[in-house]
Amino acid sequence: MTGYSTNMRVKLPVICAILEGITIILFAIFVRYDHETDARDWHHHVKNHSASDIENDFYYRYPSFQDVHTMIFIGFGFLMTFLKRYGFSSVAFNFLLAAFGLQWSTLIQGFFHGFHDGKIHIGVESMINADFCTGSILISFGAVLGKASPVQLLIMTLFEVTLFGINEFVILNVLEAKDAGGSMTIHTFGAYFGLVVSRVLYRPNLDKSRHKEGSVYHSDLFAMIGTIFLWMFWPSFNSAITAHGDDQHRTALNTYYSLAACTIATFSTSALLSGEGKLDMVHIQNAALAGGVAVGTSAEMMLTPFGSMIAGALAGIISTLGFKFLSPILDSKLKIQDTCGVHNLHGMPGVMAALIGALVASLATADIYGAGMSDVFPLIADGSRTAQSQAVYQALSLLVALGFAVFGGILVGFILKMPILGSPPDTQCFEDEIFWEVPEEDGGHGQMAVVNGDDMEKHTMA
Amino acid sequence: MTGYSTNMRVKLPVICAILEGITIILFAIFVRYDHETDARDWHHHVKNHSASDIENDFYYRYPSFQDVHTMIFIGFGFLMTFLKRYGFSSVAFNFLLAAFGLQWSTLIQGFFHGFHDGKIHIGVESMINADFCTGSILISFGAVLGKASPVQLLIMTLFEVTLFGINEFVILNVLEAKDAGGSMTIHTFGAYFGLVVSRVLYRPNLDKSRHKEGSVYHSDLFAMIGTIFLWMFWPSFNSAITAHGDDQHRTALNTYYSLAACTIATFSTSALLSGEGKLDMVHIQNAALAGGVAVGTSAEMMLTPFGSMIAGALAGIISTLGFKFLSPILDSKLKIQDTCGVHNLHGMPGVMAALIGALVASLATADIYGAGMSDVFPLIADGSRTAQSQAVYQALSLLVALGFAVFGGILVGFILKMPILGSPPDTQCFEDEIFWEVPEEDGGHGQMAVVNGDDMEKHTMA
Amino acid sequence: MTGYSTNMRVKLPVICAILEGITIILFAIFVRYDHETDARDWHHHVKNHSASDIENDFYYRYPSFQDVHTMIFIGFGFLMTFLKRYGFSSVAFNFLLAAFGLQWSTLIQGFFHGFHDGKIHIGVESMINADFCTGSILISFGAVLGKASPVQLLIMTLFEVTLFGINEFVILNVLEAKDAGGSMTIHTFGAYFGLVVSRVLYRPNLDKSRHKEGSVYHSDLFAMIGTIFLWMFWPSFNSAITAHGDDQHRTALNTYYSLAACTIATFSTSALLSGEGKLDMVHIQNAALAGGVAVGTSAEMMLTPFGSMIAGALAGIISTLGFKFLSPILDSKLKIQDTCGVHNLHGMPGVMAALIGALVASLATADIYGAGMSDVFPLIADGSRTAQSQAVYQALSLLVALGFAVFGGILVGFILKMPILGSPPDTQCFEDEIFWEVPEEDGGHGQMAVVNGDDMEKHTMA
């Protein structure tokens, strides 16, 4: 059933062994516990500063980390199980890419952010950042879902994580922009990178698999598990690496209200767009999340609760409109086959988030932020930037993210075209059977057999 | 297939736009960050009191908030997916109502509880309280599940949240009763409100849809996701807004043991009630949770672990008996069509919880509580009430909750009867197709098509 | 359809009532709040030590507890729903056994660990330990899944919890070995206990039910919910009861990287072992978790991140090989019918974890651990043991765990053979219908009915 090229027996083990082997060697050379994870260093710190164990960063951030972790592995993983015959690949390739991505990004981000005395020091904050980076990969994965082999996806992860790290370094460390929830570094970058890769990998004959691109009743319910976990834990996502205290608190609160308003806007727009006034599960599963993206840059700032709600409501409307009107155009005119509609959930809302971030930054005053300015805008606090110049750097960062996404996506897209990477044929897209040993079906024979006796069931089993 | 009245194309967007628009305007006028969420205020506090960021209420309560959030959106949402053809509506209307309800209740609860200097101040505690209020709405939703349009449900939410806020104000602030886990304010109120609404909306011809009221094998497994998340996180629910320290700790512990004992009691009662000794999934999905409700008022008190277990075991037995014997009577004699059996899970256990709360309050002594009395029973601690008078106020609060539920339910029930709200016809209850674009089915044709070729599948797709 | 012996109408209520009744009485006599849960004691402590409420152990451990709780009830429960016709039993018997096990283990562990002044004092740490113990039971449950009645399983739980408590006491208190994540006390003990029980209960005619032992498409997706939650929260599992501060932090971090490496190793080994280069869901669902077990003893130690990754990668390979080559041999030659392959996920990785723990302990030096030595290896810190002698005690503990598992398993296996316990017949294994009222099916008739009209559906309903 599967041709030579998609057989994973040699390719996948070889690529995994190489990637994991190199990663472990680099970890052995470069990666060390940070001073809150190391037995000697932390005890030294506690004794010298009369500190309490509760001040260990673990207690500030580990609950947020676990929420982010759940978004990455359950949220993204199950959101993509909406496809009727691609549930195994959706949740399991998501698992594979994220598990590799978080290791690789520990190294890449470590080289750029946490490199001291020739070593990368890691702890709960670097774990969150590593998970964040994989979020970007999984967004790109959504754009090519069903059309790439696991080997292609691992290669994409390898390069995209690396580009992510450089892009993030430019935005956060060179331009010193703020982007707590990563709407520029994660969502905008991940979405446009994936869209460009999808464009480069354009399949003119994808119609041969289109009948498998839809959902079935139960697959939409599995996808809702992903949606709801993403929606619930997005406040943790945006707040996970903000400063301790009011910053984490405020970021979570803003995101909570943005998402709530976004959900109402999504339901109403979805009903409005349908001729029969019926709701569309695709909108609910995706556009209702756009409110989390839309405040990803600004939720840390003094956005105000009603500001969050306006941002969220707009994002829900724009995202739903995108699914209805823009995605078909991207597909037919621009030859961008965006399986999960990441342009609507992550792309446009990410751009919107960057602009809102620039706007809110431009309004920062000492009166509003008080001593908290040093956490949110340290360069404004120390006088080296005005609020307006910070806003300019924020806007500039959006361009950087888009630039890295487009050029990176072109580069990586062409790499992924190498035939040896085992891309599935046009007739076998959105199909688990090409990569998985798939069991018999739920319905039909198997179930009747339970009623009618065992004979038929034995017959239908492999 | 759908008549004019249930078409949501105009109604749903209009009602959503009005509700969200008013909400945002009221937020802009009234809602502000509290002093732990505001950048200036928190930094001011930290500096003046040499405080640590770890003392921000976020770190005391945010993990509990996320557990409560999961119960509201995953727990309630998936618990109701047991219906074979109503999974989309169950999980997604749950999502819609909760997303609106938490915004509206921020305002209503804010006016009654957190109104200072003409502003409502919000933070993680108000977020928990907002989620709590939506729990009450979702309980009522369970009583009318499958028989109301989303517009009806949003109108119900609008009024019920408002009544919830008043009822809660009377119980907690006027009568100064204790109800940490909201067994009176959330469960009793939500259940009887929903039952009365269901009575007012009685459908004599519901038989035309009864064949769709049951579950199928997989829908029962989806429902178990809801059950287990509710069960696991109930200790967080009951403890989420109790006082810091021993109160949160003890409340979580008591709830943990109550639920464990309840589960054993539910399994045994379920087996006992069946002629063939077979277990019933409805009981496991619902009655095993009654232990969380049953200690919702008293878990904060010095209930003792074995006291919790007795309460939980009794609740499991009573709830299972209710499903077996009482629900059919409510339906046939009292004309109360309670789709999810909320009377058994939230109604009776809620009443029981209130009585246990009064009993345990009456036993409070300075010897048992020590200095902790001021957290649990401040009026006993400061001498303005005896334990016995506190118990009387606790019992009185139950009557208040029942009163608000019954009169509020009658009022709102009649409002919901307005034909323009798009109630589904008797033949289309428990049916997603009336409100959703529903994809092809999992089993049958679709699956055989994978085996037999693509022809049939193309045929069966829309 | 079911014979007398498997009818649960009398047996299950009787055994539940006896067990729960005895448990509640013993709780009433022996169990009390500990000093962080008790109102008087905690307030006394806060006042006398000018302590802060944030120092209550609740805030150190409750988020970890909830993650462990999720692993026990969602993780184990859904992991076992892979069987096509045993989903109800998998998730619900898991629920029953864990709910009883955590109560019983509170008593057993309390007698051995927390017994002061004739009372057992409980709080969040004992709750975690109680959940841990149930993990062991659920591992054993996995070995006999589908082949035992709930009454048999409750009897197994009663005895296994008791043996667990004694075994744990010997390992942790007598031998003073370290085993933070319970790889010896939970995984090794639980796995080999279950395997021995399965051997004693060997069914030569299990072929009559083998056709029901497989998965279907959707049941594999339900199982992935279990897998992913176990995988995500394993860092919390291993770190939940380690010392505050760097210990919890480091343990979580080590487990995170071990699991990530394990996942890559599992995918590559799975593809390599298949003739067609296709991945096998059984491997992904199970072997990808072996990395959490493999570092369960050593993750608390200064294992280093790359050490964790090597351990995880090896575990993934060994576990996948076990599923492919060893499980068939256990079944055909050793007459061990291991439904879930617990030998591969918990048995071998548990043994490996013990050996890694001994190795890493032997390498402990004052230079590496500094003042943190007293948390990780108190006997090395106070000079009463060398690192090498600690390693010997670690290795000895593995033998103790294996000894308790084998002899305990034999004893309990023979107890479970009593006919009155209602073991299902060979033709009815892996079948929910024997213990559950099972609704109609998803596919086939029911679904066509929605399309074709109501007549057929009514006909197929009970």
C-alpha cells in the first residue's frame, strides 16, 4: 500500500538517533542545573540570604509550566484530531515534535539567553521557554497537517527551532521589545513560517485526498478537548514568564477576559455567517482561542480589563471571518493549503497582538505603572526610552518576526522537498494508515458482531 | 429541516452583541485592577511592607483557580456529552454560557461584594467567584439540556447570574453564613432554579425526542472525562476561596475523603439497584460526585476526615437512589424533565450539605478551633454569635437559597417561553443538527469507505 | 447472558459496605488532621513562629498533588480504555480501586509512617502518598485488565495496599533507601505483583476472548488522553514528595528531559521493529512513558540533565523491545497474560531505575551536593554511611521490592481464585457487558437512523 519513499523503517530511526544523539552530547557538554535547581547552589543561597525555600522560582512558575505543558501536548495535540482519519498522526506527531523540540530549543535558547561561563543553566523558566518554542513548531505543523512525513516534520523542527531562537533573540534582546505571551515570537512567526512552508510544498493534486480532510462527529469532540484545554490555560501561557507578583497576576486576568469576550464574538459571528444560522464547529474550535493570541504581547501591560475584552472580541470576529472568507482564497489564489487554518487562529491575531502591544506601550506613563514600570518596561523606567520609542521597537519586532518567518519558511520549505524525506503521495494525505498500524474500525462490523455473535468480528479482524 | 423560529442567524448575533457590548461598557466604567493586580499599587505595597512577591494572592489561589476553571469548562462541558446526538451543543453551549456568565457575574458580584469608591476591583479571587457563579448556571443548564436554544440559555444566564449575585449577597453578607464550596449558593440554588425552569418549560410531547435522550458507548466515555475532572478537582473547588493556610489545606483534604467514600457508596448502590447486578454508567458519572457537593458548606470547618467520609457515603447512596427512584417520579408526576438528573447530583446533596454545615457549625468550640475560629466563624470568634445561633443562620440560608431558586426559576421560566427565543420543537430535542453544521458519521458508510474505496465516502459527504 | 457467579448485585455491595464501613471506623479512631491542616495547631504555629501562611505545606505540594491525582484517575484510567469493549470497566474500575485504595492506604501508610501518640496525622503529603500507593494497585490492575471482577479487584486492592505499606516501610524506613518517584516501591512492586497474580490466574482458554483484546480507532485516541496526561505530569509525580526547594525543582527537571528523550527513542524503535516501517500505537501509548519510571529513584539526585536523557532513551528502547519480543514469550512460555504490558512499562524500567539509583548514589560527593546532601542523602551527610554503602542499600531495596511482589502476588493470586469472587468466564473477558448496562452502539444502525428516520433506531434501542 505504501511506496518505498514513505516507509519509515530506516529513515525515522536514523534521523531520531542522529538528532537525539547530538542533543545528548551537547547537553553533556553545555547544560547544567541553574542555581535554583542545583543542590549545592540553592542551599548556599538559602543559607547566605536567610531565604525560604518558597522563594525558589519553582513555586512561582511550576503550576504555570504545567498548564503550558498541557496546552502543548493535550491542547495542540487534540485540537488537530478533528480530521477523521488522522487522529493518530495528529496527537502522536505533535508528541514527537514537541518532545524533540523542547530538547533542541533548550540548547538554542540557552546559547542565546542563558549562556554563562560557557554553560547553559536551566530550570523551570527555561523549561517554559522550551515549551513555548515548541508551540511555534506545532503552529507550523498545523499548516502542513496531513501532508508531511514525520521525518520531514523533524527536519522542519530542527531548523525552525533554530530560527525561532535567533528571531526571539533579535526581538527580546536586541530590540528589547516585550512579548510575554509570544504573540510575535511564537504565534506570528510560527503561523507565517508554516504558511510559507505550505506554499512551497503546494500540492496541485491535493483534491485526491480532500474527501479525507473533514471531520466526523466524534473527531470534532476529541478536537474540543484540545480547544478547551488551550482556552482554559491560555492565561497561564501568557503569564508564565512575566515578572513575579502583579505582572503574572495581571497578565492572567487580562487573558481570561479577552478569551471570554472572544468566545461570545466567535459564536455570534459564526451564526451570522451561515445561511441557515447554524454554528460551525471549526470556528468554535479555533476562533474562540484568538483572544489568547490577541493579547499575548499586551496582557502584561496595563491593558485594563475592558481593553482586553475589546481586543478579544475583535480577534474572535476577525478570526471567524478569516475561516469563512480568507482561507478559501489563500487556498485557491495563493496556493497556500492551510489545513488547520493557522492563519486565522495564529497569523492575523498575532499581527493584531503586535499592533495592540505597540499601542499600549505608547500609552505607558509613570502615573499608571508607578514602580511597576521597571518590570514591564525597564527601558522606559530607567529613562533610556520614551513610551513612543518603545512602541516603535514593538512595531519593528513584528516586521522582524514576519521577515524571519517568510525567509525561514522558504528556506526550510525547499529543504523539505527532498524526496528522501518520505512525503506522502497526493492520494494518501490526511491518512493515518500510511504511517501507522491502524486497528479495525469502531462501527460497522465490529459492533454488530457484539450483538450477532463472534463470527463476523473474527472475520473482520486482521 | 429547521423552521424559522430556531434559525439562529439573526437572533444569536444580536443577543450576543447586545450582551457583550453592555458588558464591555460597564467594565470600562466600573471595573479596575485590584491592589494585587495593579502595577503601581502592588509595587507600592511591596515596598512599604517589605513584602515578598510570593505573598501576592496569585500564588495562594491561581492553581486552585485553574482547577475550578477546568471543572467549569471541561468538567461540566464533557459530563453533558453523554447524549448520543448532543455532544456539540453540550460542550459548546457550556462554553458559551460560562464565557458570558463569568463576565456578567464579575459585574454583578462586583456590585455586591467588591465595590469600593465607585469601582469594582478584580483579581484572582474575583475570577474564582465568577467561575463559581457560572457553575450554578451550568447546573441549571443540565436540567434543561437538549430542550432550549442558545438564545434562551443566554437569557437564562443573564437573569440567573443576577439572581445568583443577590442570593449570594443575602447568604454571605446579610446572614453571614459560611458556604465555602457554595453548596447552598451554587448547587442548591442552581439545581432548584433549573428544575423550576424545566417545570415551567414542561413539554408534554417530549416523547417524540426521547429516543435521542440516551447515550452511546463512546459518548459515555466522553462523559467520563467530565466526571473524572470534576471529581479530581473538587477539593480545589471547595477550598479555592477559603482563608489562606490551614483553611485551604483542610477543606481540600475533607473533600478528598468525602469523594472517595462517595465513590464506593455509589458503586455498591448502583449494583444493588439493578436486577442483574450490573452497574449503571449514569450513576457512576453523577452520583460519585455528590460527595463533593455534600461537604461544600462544611469542608472548611473542623468536620474531621471520618465525618467527611460519612457525609460522602450518604450522598452517594442518596444520589444513586434519586436517579433510580425519584427522577422517574419527578418526570411523570411533577412534570419536571431533568435531563442530567441535577436534582440527584446537586439538589438533594446541596440540601444535605446545608444541613451538615449547620450541624457542624453548632458543634464549633474554642477548644477545637483555637485562633483559627476567626477564619472559619468570625462572628463566633468575636463573640457576636454563639455556635448555635450560627447554625440557625446556616439553616436559614438554605431556605433563602431555595426561595430564590423557586421564585427566580418561575420568573425566568416564563421569560424563556417567549417564542422569539427559538426553542427547539418537541421532535428536535437532544439533537445537534438543529443548531450545528454536523459532519458525516463515524461509523457505517464512512468507515467502510476507507476499506472499500473512496466512492461511497464521497457520496455520503455533504 | 451472565451466569450466577458474575452477578454483582449482592457481592459488590456487601464487599463495599464492609470495606468502607471498617475504613470509616478506623478513621474515626485513628485519623486526625496534622498540624498544618488543623485550625488550632496551624494558627498556634503561625503566631509562635511569626510564620506566613504561604509556608504551609499546602502551597509547596498541592499543585503537585493535583497533577498526581490527574495521573491516577485520568492517566491510568484512560490509558486502559484502549480495549474496544472494555472502556467502561477500564476507567470506572480504575476509579473504584483508586478511591478505595487511597482511603485504605491512608491507614496502612499512617500506621507505618505517621503514627504519633496513637494517632495518624494527615495532610497534603499523606494525600500524595495515598495516591502513590494506588498507582501501584493500578499497575497491577493493568496486568489482569479484562480478566477479573470488581470484587476480585477490591480484594486485591485490600491486600496489595497492605503489602505495599510494609514493603515501603522496609525500603524507606528500615533500609533508608531513597525512592522519590517510587520506581521500586510503586512501579517494580506493582508490576511484578500484578504479573505474578496474572500467572496464578492463568487462563489456558483465554483464546475465546482474544478477539476482544484489541483496540479500535477511537479507543486508541481515548487511550492517548491517558498517555499524554501521564507523560506531562510525571515530573510532578517524581517530585511531589521530595524536599522543598531545589529538590522538587531538580526532580521535575530531570524527569522532563528523561521523558522527552524516551519519546524520541520510542518512536524510532517502534518504526524500526515493524516490517513496513509503520508505527505501533501500543508502543507510543506505553513505552514513551518508561522514561518517567526509569528516573523515579534517581531524579532527586544530581543525575544531570544529560544523565536523565540517557536513562530515558534507554528505557524507551528497552520498553519497546519488550512489547515486541518479550510480551509474546511471557504469554506463551511463562503463562503470564499481561493485558497492558505492565512488564514493559513498569517492570523492566522499574528495575532499571533502581539500578540507576544505586549507581548515582554511589557517585555522591560533598563537592557535588554541598549542604543539599542532607536533603538527598541524610545518612551520607551525617557521616553514618558512605556513598557506596548507600548504593548497596539502594540495590538491596530492589530485591526487597521484588521479593514482596513475588510472594505477595502468589498469596493474593490464590485468594483471588475463590469462585465466589465472580471471575468472568473465559468467553467473557475484555467485555463490559458482563458488569455494565451497555447502551446501543455508536455506529451502524444508530447512526443510519439519524439519517434514515427514527424507525430503525427505536428498534435497536433496548
